[in-house]
Amino acid sequence: MQKILVSSCLLGELVRYDGKNKHIENKLLNSWIENNRVMSFCPEVSGGLPVPRIAAEIIGGDGNNVLAGSATVVDKAGNNVTDEFLSGAQQALSLCEKHNITIAILSKRSPSCGNKLIYDGSFNNQLREGAGVTAALLQQNGIRVFNQSELEDAARYIDEQIK
């Protein structure tokens, strides 16, 4: 049965920048967990960032721009954490390749995991279209990325793959 990569914070792990989680209760997700389909992963922690950590945002674009070298990830104190974000993204991709994972459920709006919207780099809670670093790398490699508000869409995608 195909595995699904899921952001650790969505599974209740205390890995977010603020030391908290974004745990979601959902029948679909619970079913995937019960069937041993879920692989938990946090690219920011895997990339070497501590918990808690200073909030970070992408400056100069989105995750695709970071991957291309034309944007950076900077924390609110001004520290460049691009290397840690790139490392975490690469580890996520390696995990997906190792386990033939073609679908990920990642935390929306995150500079790593956001799949449609991310914060704009101003640290003023302003959103803009774009993907986080990990979401962008996975998408560039053919892995479908959904967020926690798109679990039913993800389930439909999984069903279509089985047919």
C-alpha cells in the first residue's frame, strides 16, 4: 500500500517554530495512520533547525526561487537559514524516492511546506501565492502536494492512482 508523507506538526508532534503543533483530527488521516500508510516528516527539524526557533519567511520569491538560488529564507532576526531549508527539502525528497511516495500532505502557509500560499517575507502576516521550499522541490519531482485543508482532494487523487 502506498505511503503518504505527512508534516509531523499535523500529526501532533511539537516541531513548529513556536514549539507547538498543528494537530488535525480527520477520519481520512486517521484511516491512513491506522493502515500504516503515513510517514511523518518535518523538513525544518531534519534540516537542523531547533525547536523552538525564530519564525522564518522566504525573501525574494517562493520555494521555487530558493531552489533556483534567487531567493533566501531568513528568520525574523535576520539570520539566513536557506541551507537548513534546502537540506530539509532534499531529505524529504530522498525519503519519498526511497519509499516510492508520490503524495504529500504538508502544512499550509509554511516556508517549507506551504503548497499554495506562503507568508510574503515582510513578517507582517501577509500571504502571497507560492510554495514553500520542500513543497516546491517535491512538486518539481512529480510528487503531488496537498495541505491539511485538502485531505478529501488527496483521497480522490489516491483513488485515481489505484484505478
